[in-house]
Amino acid sequence: VQLVQSGVEVKKPGASVKVSCKASGYTFTNFGITWVRQAPGQGLEWMGWISADNGDTDYAQQLQGRVTMTTDTSTNTAYMELRSLRFDDTALYYCARVAVVGTSAVDPWGQGTLVTVSS
Amino acid sequence: DIQLTQSPSSLSASVGDRVTITCQASQDIRNYLNWYQQRPGKAPKLLIYDASSLQMGVPSRFSGGGSGTHFTFTISSLQPEDIATYYCQHYDNLPLTFGGGTKVQIK
């Protein structure tokens, strides 16, 4: 099981970013994908979750209206788009697969995508 | 939102020591708690789910316990490769939240 994420992004405030997460080694639609971010030197922040089976989503309240999570089952890829970027969106963004159905425990994780918001 | 308070925020111990981290929830989360290890510069890794179940492939020196609002995570014999920050995470309801982390170092 492996999750491979897209590369480094540098964006200006107000722009959008779309991070991809390509899954391999398992049946993609059998497990949901969670997105977590980590600001430089800080802890982990849960952003949301998407079912790879039916596309159902749950988003963190503080990101509602700015974040959209999607999947493409033809390419086994999950996407996280964040709009209206702010300086405090600078972070390492991780995708992770649900490891144990019904627990929200996630493993493995992607390698992370660094998104820098800078003017 | 449920708050998770980890203590200590950092600790230093010798190889072979028993290390215990606590995670206090602001309300009853039953046993809906996971523990993750994040080595420096790496992505997190799941160690424990459902408060006390060991994830496949994780060494048995790691263990978890507790329920309700008080949880513990223990390394029975600290090894050099255990240098990392450890996070608890609840999944009782949305939003899922993480504790602030405990940084474990070798003395």
C-alpha cells in the first residue's frame, strides 16, 4: 500500500492549490482518505475525510467553504483543493488511508506536500 | 470541539527506560483514541487504535490503555529508533482532533 503525493507548491494569498494523492497496492474504493496538515514546527490538524466509494465528505468546520476533497476512481487518485489561500495555510499537507474501518485510524500516509503561501 | 491534552510535552529518557505519556480528553470519548508516531522529517505512523489495539507490524514494546477521558501510551523499553513526537487523536465525533504532541528524546 502506497500513497504518493504531488510536489511542492508556492502560491500567492488569495490563490488556490490542488494537491493530489495517488494510491496503489489496494482496492481504492474500499478505504476512505483523510487529509491532515502540519504548519511549520507545529502539531497535526485534521482537515477532513472522503469516502473513495461514494464521495461522501466531512470537512473541518474552520475550512468549510474553502476546501473540497474529491476522488478519481479511474486513476485511484484523491485530491484536496484549498481556495482563498492565506499566509497561515502554509503547511505540509498529508493524505492518509483509513487503516481500520470504523476507527478513523489512518495508515499509511503520503510523503506530504509542502504548500507555501507567500506574496 | 473535544480537546486532547498530552503530558508531558517533552521528555528525555535513557535507552531501556519505560516511558509513559498521558492524553486527557475534555469529555468522554469512550475508547475512540489513536496514537501516532512522527519521526523527525517523516510522515506520522499509526501505532495504536481503539485506545489499546496494536497496529499490525508495530513492535510489542508499544502499548496503550485507558477509556473515557484518561488514556496512556507506554514504551516498555525505549530504543534509539523511538526518538519521535507522539500524538493522540480522538474520533468520537467531528471534528477529529489531535493532542499537542509529546517529543521523546534520548538522555
